[in-house]
Amino acid sequence: MKTTLDEMQAFIAIVATGSISAAAERLGLTVSATSRTLTRLEEKLETTLVRRTTRRLELTEEGKAFLECARGIVAKVEETEEKMSLRRQGPAGRLRIDASTPFMLHVIVPLVNGYRERFPRVELELNSNEGITDLMEKRTDVAFRIGRLRDSTLHATPIGTGKLRVLASPSYIEKHGAPASVADLANHTILGFNQPETLNDWPLEDADGQPVHVTPNIYTSSGETLLHLALHGAGVVCLSDFLSNADRKAGRLQQVLAEETLEVRQPINAVYYRNTALSARIASFVDYMKEKLGDRGFDEPV
């Protein structure tokens, strides 16, 4: 008896989510049905694909080999279905998008309605991760990454740039005063990232002309959390325009050390694997983003 596409998709979902229950939720099936599907697949292949323990699932060597093949087959089927759909009505199918929470909320979400009006047959799946996501493992079609890219296997399409500014809320400035100089930052509460450390490189130079790397008093992994900390007067922060622009325009945040701030812009790219054909739905979304954002960076609201 031959394996089916549904069985392959269930196996891929189990591996991607890390549990049968999570895979069942993603697939819209019961846990028992998903478990039976995995068992049936292993019986057909006459091998164990996944070792089950009380705490986690672990792929066997046979499971790893089958996973690679199954992903290729499912991707090929989806690509074929999409090509057939394109011949009829344009881009269609599910588009899985990954971005950091701040970029998702402040840039992508405001553009979703307009995109869906133009491409109603594309189903969007929006996932937020603060770290670097393995596109293949998470079955992500396109991710938006901020800063210098390190993965040479990824193809990148520039979307824009985000200027970095040092900011504080009016309430913080009223209570503590604005930093009078770069050196004066030592007398202020600094808000920053716990990882990666490079995000604590601020667009400033010290008295010796060296780049400034701050040591935060309050750490977090999320730019969105930093934004809200700053808005509540918790300290001085350095954020990209795409995240802080609306609050800066409304006066809820004020730029400090403006004259000392260097012109530093973070590149923002849409990325996908080089060995994956750029599907029509990926192209439609990336092109829409570029159309709406243009070449102006993120100095103005979306």
C-alpha cells in the first residue's frame, strides 16, 4: 500500500510543531486521528520514523531521510497546484509569512487588508518570532529580517531601511531630564536587548570617536516590549523608525541626542531559499510591500 499526501503532510506537521497534539490542531484533526495517521505511515514504510517519549518526539535516521523527501514531494504538489490556479485566476494558496513582532504589527498588519483586496485567493498565515527562524523547518515561505543577513543560502529582496534614533518619553524627560551628552547616558536608565548583543550598538560615538555599545539596565528580547517600556517612561531606548515613528509623530516619544546621532539605517529584507522557485504568491506579497513602502525607508507612517 502506497503512502498518501495526507500522511506526508501529517508527518511534516508533527515534526514542525514538535507534538502530535499541536500538529492535530494545525491540521484541523483530532489527536487520535493524527496519531493513527503516523502509525499507519510507519506501518506502510515498515520502519519507525519518530521515537515517542513522555516529554518529546525525536526523529530516527529513517525519519530524517523520509522528512526530506516528503517535504520535497509536498512542495512540488503545492507548486503544481499553484501553477494550475495561476492559469485561471492569479496567485492562490497559503502564504506563510514570518517576521519579528514589531515588524509584523507596525508594518505588515496595516497592509494586509489592501493586499487581500488585490489578491483574495491568497491565504495568509502570519507568524511572529523574535529570533531567527529556520524557514524550512517551520515551512515558512518568506520571512522579513532586519539587519545584516548571515545566511548565504537565502535570497534577499530589499524592502526598505529603518533609521535608528535614541528616544525617551516626555514623562521620563520631565522626571530625569534628557541626556546632555553621550557620556551622560551613564546617568540614565538604559533599555536594551538581551540578545543579540549587536542590537545594543547605538548610532552614537563616544569622546574618542568610538562606536557606543550600551549596557542596559532593563533587558528584553522584544522590540515591542522596549517600545512600551519607553512609552511608560522606564528609560532611554534606541529604536528603528518603523517601530517608533507613529509615537514620535504623536509626541509620545521624543528624540534625544539628535545632533550626536549618526545616520545609521538597518536594512530590511524579504528572504526565501535560493533553491526554491519564487512562487507567484511570494512575489505578489513582496512586490505589494515594495509598492506601498517605496524607497523612502520608514521615516513616514505606513
